[in-house]
Amino acid sequence: MTTLSIVIPAYNEEGAIRAVLDRVRAIGPALREAGFAEWEVIVVDDGSQDRTAEIVAAYPEVRLIRHPVNRGYGAALKTGFAHARGEWLAFLDADATYPPEALPELYRIACADGADLVVGSRMGRADSEMPLVRRIGNWGFAFLLRVLGGAPVSDSASGMRLLRREVLERLYPLPDGLNFTPAMSARAIYENVRMVEIPIPYRERLGQSKLHPLRDGVRFLHAIVWTVMTYNPARVFGMTGFGLALLGLALGASAVLWPGPGGWPFPRLFAAVVLVALGLHLFAVGTLFNYIVSLFHKRPIRHGLFGRPLFRRPLEHRFLPIGALSIAIGLGLYGWAVLARLTAPPFPAPWFVPAVSALMVVMGTDLFTAGILVRALAELSQRELRIQQDLEARPAVMPSAELIPQSRPLS
């Protein structure tokens, strides 16, 4: 028998909670038709100061759990999940914005697609009543999660979801605030939780919104980026470094093609070299972090900034030769500049070549040491697997009995 627990976090929702509970109670036949033999409704009153708890208590079939003080949206959901008895967990807000009537369809989609997590997307319907500011914000966060997570997401912060209970262990830990849902979306992507989205109608809330666009927007951004950092930091560092390196190359090309009336624009050229060096440094740092994260999660390293490697072999495998080459070029460049008298007047910019040479040496040293660390971390990440392979090693062909020398007593 498949069972369902519907968790509703509530904080000062006396104006909407009755309508939400009446609508949830009315979908009982649809839940049974969808395949649920039993279901329960849990309302977590998160320290409300109005009549929310009193209204919920009038519904004997609803389990009411109360926080003595306000602990946050995510904390209320986690409390509800901890007390839930269902094999499937669903949650929706208590402000009448999400349609409980969509829950049976979410379950049917989960069964048809073999999904572990089904998200009701507010962004897929033209009749959505989401305010424009929040719609733009949600689009931005979804786009960020697509770029950093490498998976298509339309609504990273939807507050109506259905999930299998057993995936909670893979999704936790999650924050206690309103950033609970974007953090869940990000972790679901990196924990390989099968997540699908279906469009749902969305209505403007009843009562005063608890969402502060600027403050909570910063929290949403932090939740997404920091979650990605704990799984695939090279995605963040690498893309940032890649962008800086492209900017440096473009700046250098502009200095060569359009030097300006004063001759060679040495400051512009030097800025280009600095940006390229900084970009490579960030890429190397992100790569090292990726190997450390791989050791912690005990899973294969993720290669490539855009979901797949750019080269046949990952670029970090070339850190050692590239670093050595950069050091050699930097030293050679400085020696050539000294011999050619480019480090003193009357050369117009005697500081330029020594500065570029120093950057090349520092960048090369950075990449060379990063290459050594990458090789060591790659060896450590495969250590347990190779130990197991060695322990399970067996000869391909057993020697025949007559070839085994008989043991003789030691004289």
C-alpha cells in the first residue's frame, strides 16, 4: 500500500489556512484514484502569533505540530518530514498559492517517469499570477542553476513538491529558511536524484508575503552557488577563470590591433596578461577543489566546465608540462629583454617585460604545483578501488598439480 504525507508549513496564515485545508481534504478521492491507499496531512505551525494553530486544531484529521518560536520555512518542513509516516512526502505553502488538486497528477508523473522528486513549476503556464519581480528573480535563479548544475530547471524555488522519503538522506542537509527549496533543487542535481517538473497554476497569495526579494534573493543565490561549490567547485571557479581569460585575450587583441596614437599600449597589454594569468589560476584552484570534493563524496571526478571535457584528456592532466613551459618562457623572456636592453631607458616601458616575465614564472609555478597535487589527489581518489582490485586479484590459469613442487622437510 502506497502512503502519502502532505506537510504544510504555516506562519501567521489565519487568512488562508482554512481554505488550503478544505481543498486538501477535498482531493481524497483523487489521491485514492491516483494510487495512494492512505494519506495524512501535517501542519507545522512555525511560531504563529495569530489564530493559525487554533484554526488547524478544528480539523481532527489534521496533525498539528507547533514550534514555540519561529524557526523558518525550511525548519518547519524538516519537522514535518521527521514526523511523517508516508512513503511519499509532499509539501505546499499555507497561503493558497499552490493547488493541492495537482498532487495526484504529480504522483502519476512520478510513477510514469520513475522520478524521485516532482516539482510543480510556476513558470510553465501563461496564467501564472506570480508578480513580475519574483518571476524575473526565479528565471534568473533557474538560469544560474542550469549553468552551474548543467541540468534544465525552470523553477528552482517552487514550494510545491512530491518526493520519495528515501531520497531525503541524499538531499539533506538543507537550510532552515526560505532558501530550502533552491538548495534542494541544487542538491538533487548533484546527488543524481531523478527530478522532473510539471507546470501548475499559481495564484497570488492571501495575506502579507513573507518573502523579501532582496534579502531572500541573496540567500537563494548563496544556497545555489554554495551547494554547487560543495559538489563541483571547478564549475564556479573554472567558468569565472574562463571568462577572465577570454576577457584578457580580447583586451590583448584590442591592444595589438588598435594600439592608439601613443604607440604600444603597455598598460593594456599588461592588464591582458594579468587577466589571463588570473583566469588560469582560478581554473587550477577549482580543479584542485574538485579532486578534494571527489575524495569526500567517494565518486568520480567531474571534468569539463560545460558538462563534458573540452579536450580528449582533461586539461588538468597537462598542468605539469604547461607550468614548466610557462616558467621556461618567463625566464627566457627576461633574459632576452636584458640582452636586448628592454629593461632600461630609452625603452619606453622598461617595467613591462620584467613584469610579464614575473607573471609567467608565477603562473607556471602555480600550474606546476597544481599538477603535482592533482596527480596525488587522483591517486588517492582511486586508492580504495585499487586496493580492492589487488585483494580480489586471481591468477588467470591455475598451475597444474604436477608442476607444483612437493614440499620437503628442512634439513
